[in-house]
Amino acid sequence: MTSQVKTESGRHLSKIMRDCYMDIHQRAAQGAFVIWIAINVPAELFAGFDNVIYAVPESHAATSAAKGVGALQCEKAEKIGYSMDLCSYARIDIGTVADGGNDSPTFGLPAPQMLVSDNNNCSLLVKWFDVHHRQMGIPHYIVDVPFCYSPQREKDRKYIVEQFRGLIRAIEEKSGQRHDMDRVREAMQYTSEGLAHWKRFLSLAAHRPSAITAFDSFVQMAPFLTLRGTPQFAEHYRLLADETEQLVADSRFPVPNEKYRLFWDNIAPWHQLRNMSARLAQMDANIIGATYTQCIGTVEGSFQPHLYAGGDPLDYMARTQNAYVCPHGMELRSRAMAEAVETLGVDGIVFASNRSCKPYSITQIDQMKQMTETLGIPAVMIDVDHADARKFSQETAYLRIEALLESIEAGRVTVS
Amino acid sequence: MYNDDLIRLLESGRKVIGCFPLYPPLELFDAMGLAPVVLWRFPEPMPETPASDSHLQNYACSVARRLTDFILSDAGGAIDGVFMYNACDTLRNLPEILEHGTRAAGRPLPVHRVHMPMVGCGQEQDVDTAGFIADEFAGLIQALETTYGVVFSAERFEKSIRRFETIRDLCRQLDMAAAQGRIPFADFVRVVHRTWWMSAAAQVDFLTGVLAETREVSPEPVTRKITGRVLLSGILPPPVPVIEAIEGAGLAIAGNDIATLYRAYAKMPAPAADPGRYYHQFYREHFPCPTLLYTADERFDTLLDLIRRRGASGVIFAGEKFCEYEYFEYPYLENRLKAEGIHTLRLEIAMADASISALRTRIEAFAEMVGG
Ligand code: SF4
Ligand code: SF4
């Protein structure tokens, strides 16, 4: 069974996240210029300003879902006319704002003076931020990132860099503050250091039994969204990787009798983390990795780290804009997944088909076929909405997962 | 398998380019001797999509599912290539599915893509969108020349732009005829949708003929007893039974803000010999559509202006189920319209839109409200 005892890194995570939310509320109250950003907008940019802070509605939505108030906030958005078919992150955020931050685990987010969205994960997000743009009457800057089917084109990288420069100018103009690129360079170093530790942490999944569960790694993603470019960020991931290495040295594993090593494709099922990890552990199964966490710190289609090695930070930031799964095509997704599956010694893949997130899900049927055929690995598809618990049927999902375990078992018998 | 229009198109000897919605560069394909068809809906009704269902989940919109089904089924053999731009999150994931599927079927399809800059209006000074688009179109022209052995000519391009201006102008005239009740709205939709499967020259002849007939049969605006005038808005027009239910409830459809109709023919820029320049203007100055992200700020005013010009007092939003672009805007539009005294009704049109009895009741109640 997975241990429910909080690790040192777990406690540290709670502390830095609590501090982070308190800090942004406090600084906003003291007059800082507040920007709401999409998760893929490189937050290190804001380190170049004296008094600009950012908040991430997607991260807040994930936290809300993990704390059990996702469906409640979704309903608030639905009541004011937003369709239940829209992405649950968007509904949580719109519902939270509509109700003045009530029921939010972080007391909502400080009111923004500017919005910065991008369309690399999805252009739905631009429509979502437009809702606030109109409601709040504040500017909305859109970073346009060309989707890629093969490695990012040089031309697209330059185009993205131009936009980052434009964004800096826009913030300078609106906040009245000057931007200092040296501070961005410094922030990039912290991020890069943290990313190296993150990759070290994820690589411990290759151990048998795995030193981590994907569920832990999902939770541990939070600083990527809210603390990039800070010393706390680098320090947190150092602590996490060191601690996990120590657990391996002490032979303490989340699923000690691990028989089935699974891989997860799609966003974390935030409302199911505890249930799902416990239930799988009872079956001696562990989800040891996920495309959602493996793509961080890479470039599109790769499993390998891609770290900042000096030079123009804007160029590096632009180069990593297609890294996350949604901004690139199926061939690249499959390449990275195959590499992860082989490196980590995965027995089976769970494709979580997520009607809330079409960009992540629409290629999954074909990708599943590809993985099964080329890698000879059994896979299963279950329906999960990442943040709206009302759209998840436990029984159907576990029936399918049990079937997956049976087919892994059947494969083993055949081989032996 | 194919209807007469498609057969004629195939017999023309031109290579057929299946264009993903929403607003592909039809003029360019036509100028290069290719036959573009926009894959919105298909010559034959498509109530089921078995070929698509083994690739796409049922929460993809009906446009994507039908398009995929058409290309992956035998009917797709009529297509020589596919074109797409970054119109939406669902569509951007389809090219590789289609490439794989057609390769597996032994008829690999070339897929041509361009990226259309979606930066906000106020950001034009930050990035060279004109240069970006010019570059994308230069690449596209080169790919078309290599793949199909055709050649670009600036002269033919300008000529083609003029032909499409004629087509759009004819559509606008027919649109007005429908607004005046001189042609039933459902017939008007059928006419415009039929043109998708015709060559540009055939479209001009066909639309001219329909318009002449309309003028002859019904030269004056038709007055019938109506309870109110409404505008239809959506990606696709609703199915014919829904249109009939709207008109049957006493409402006149005085205009539309539909992607396959008015949004597509409302306006186009002046002819230009340079595709980069032309398409920069074409997309940046397009009639607002939720998929053209940078047009969002103009959408309400444009819609209201159309409503006023057509003397409508209600809007029916025919929402394409699972199209986030449309759905995100509804609450805002509804609230603003309400404040202007305009009634709104939101209908959800799903893939299996078999029964309209529930919709009919809502439409009738809405008609009473608009009339009241
Ligand atoms: S649709 Fe997917 S990528 Fe877009 S905001 Fe929602 S969860 Fe994120
Ligand atoms: S209806 Fe909407 S989701 Fe579907 S293809 Fe069109 S824009 Fe995309």
C-alpha cells in the first residue's frame, strides 16, 4: 500500500505552496502589478520586473479539484450559462471568479490587471481568458504558438521570441516598471536546476519496484506552475530527488509488491489521486510514470531533459513552448511515449480519455493502437475528466484497469 | 457514392483538395488549377460515422467526425490532398490520423498545412504577422506546385479572387432574398451548401441561375404573418426540421451569423497579386468568428449591427455540440443582447440530432416571447 504518511518533501511542498499563495495575495494588496497567465507562459519573464506577480488559473483549478471542490465550482459556472461540455479547469475558474473566490482552497486569486494566455496547449484557453478580459475590462495578451507535427521550426521559434519581447514591452507600458533581462537569466538558472532534479526524481521510476508513483509526481508538479525561476523552486526539487533516492537506498517503496508497472496518458485525475493510488496498490499495480509529467523539461517528442545552458533566455523559453504534450502531434507524442515506456520498463498503458480536454485526447485511439502494435504493450482506455468528478465512473474505470492487468498477466504466462 | 456535383468536379480533371473548415484559401487553389472543396458536410447525408468512430471519440464535434469519416471511407478516394490551418484544437489533431488512415488504406493523402497567426489585435506592432503569413503561403504554393505539377500565376490569382468576389456577392444577394422571405431559408441553405462541391465557375453559373429564378418567381419581399424576426447563429445551420420548426412557429429568419454562410461570404479584401498580402488582409479583417481568436472584441458589435440592419428582435444560437469556441461566447453574448432588448435562445445540435420534438417546444415558447 502507498504510504499516506507525509514525506519531508510533501510537507515542504505544502509549505511553499501555502507561502506562495499568501505571498501573491499580500503583494497584490500592497500594489504589485498582477497578471494571470496560462501554465505555459514562461513565468521567468516576470522575474525581470520589480513588482510584477503572476497567478495561474489552471493551477488553481487543479488545486480546487484535488481538494474536492472542483465539481462545486463547475456548477457555479454552469449556472451562469457555461456549458458542461467545456473544459473543467475553465469552469472551475469561471465559477470561482463568479462567486468571488468562495469555496476556493486559496481564497481565489488576487484580481489581475492583465491576462496573458497562449494557444499552445489549446486555443480554448484564449476563449476562456477572453471571458475575464470582457468581464474585468483588462487587457488580454495572446501568445500564439504554432502547433508542431515535427520538431519546432526555426521560424516559429523566432516568431515566439518576437512575441515575448512584445509582451515585455506591453507589461512595461501597463505596469510602469522597467524590465531587466539579467534577472530573467538568473531565474532561468533556478528553473533549470530544479528541472534537472525533477528529471532525477522521475528517473527513479525505473527502479524495480518503482521509487515513485505518478500520483506523487502529479502533486509535486505544483511549483512548476507557480514558483518557476525562484530559489525555492530549485531547492524543492533537490529535496524531492534526494529524499526519493534515500527511500530507494532504504528499500522503502510506494508499492513494495509491485507486479504491474503502468503508464498514464493524460492530465492527472485530480479528484481521484488518493483513491486511485490506493486501489491500484491493492492490486499490486503502480502507475509509475505519465506523459503529463515526463514532458516537463524536455522538447517536443523527447523524453530527455532539455536544460537552459546560458544564452538568450527568450530563445530557450521559445524553444520549449511545444514541449508539453498538447502542442505537438501524434508522431512526436508516440516517440516520447515509446522512449519513456522502454526506459521505465512499463508493462501496460492507461489512456485516460478526457472529454474536457480534446487537445490531449483526440489522438489517443490511434496512439493506443500504435503503442500496442509497435511496442507489444497492452493498453486500455478509460474515461476520466481531470477535474470534474461528476464525469467519472469508478466502476467502469476499474473494470477496464483490471482487464488490463489480466492481459499483462496473460502475456507473461504466454512468454514463460 | 458521389452526387452529380462531385462527379462533375472529378470529371473536370482538376485535383481535388479537401479543405478543413473554416475559411481556407479557396482563391489560391482555384487559381492554381486545383478544385477546393470545404469539408463541412457531404454530398450524401451522414447520420453515422463508422470509419471515424474507430479513430475519434464521440465527444469530437460532428464536423470533425464527418470529415474524418468521409476521408477514411471509400468516398475519400475522390480527394487528392488535404489542406488545413490552425482553426481549432480538434482539427489540429486530425491530419496525422488521416495520414495514417489513408496510408493504411493504400491511398496516402498529402496534407498541406499553414499556421495562421492568432495574436491579438493590439499585438500587430510586436510581430510581423504579414511576413509570417507571406512565408507560410510561399511554402504552400511551393508544396502545391511540387505535389500536383501545377504553377502559380499572379494574374490567374487576381482573376480567381474576382471570381470568388462574384460568388460571395451572389451569396449575399441570395442571403438578402432569404431574409425577405423570397426564398425559404432551408432552400437557401441547400443552395449555398451545394456550391461547396462545385468548381468556382460552376458556382457562379449555379448561383446566378438560382438568383434569376428567385427574382422571377418572387420579385418582391414576401409578407406572411410572422410573430417576429430572428437571426440564426452558429457554425453550421441547424438541420432542416429545426429550420422548419422555427419558421413554423411564425418566426422569419431575417439573417444569419453562421460560419458556413454569412461569416464566410460577408466580406473579402480587394484583389492583390501577392497571396501573402491578400491572405494577411483576408484573415485579419475577416468577419468575426470565435475561431479567429483576434476577432473576439469585434464580435458583439458586428452581431448587433447585423441584428439591427435586419430588423431582428431575437437570436437563435444553434450550438454545434462540443464546439468550445462557440460555447464560450454564449453567456457574454446573451447577456449583452438581453441588455439591448434582444431575446436569445440556445439550441444544442448534436451528431445524432434525430428528434426535434423537445427543441420544437422551446422554439415555440421562444417565438411567443419574441412576438410578445
Ligand atoms: S482543454 Fe486541456 S489543455 Fe486546454 S485548458 Fe483545458 S485541460 Fe488545459
Ligand atoms: S465545430 Fe468547432 S470544434 Fe468542430 S471543427 Fe468546427 S471549430 Fe472545431
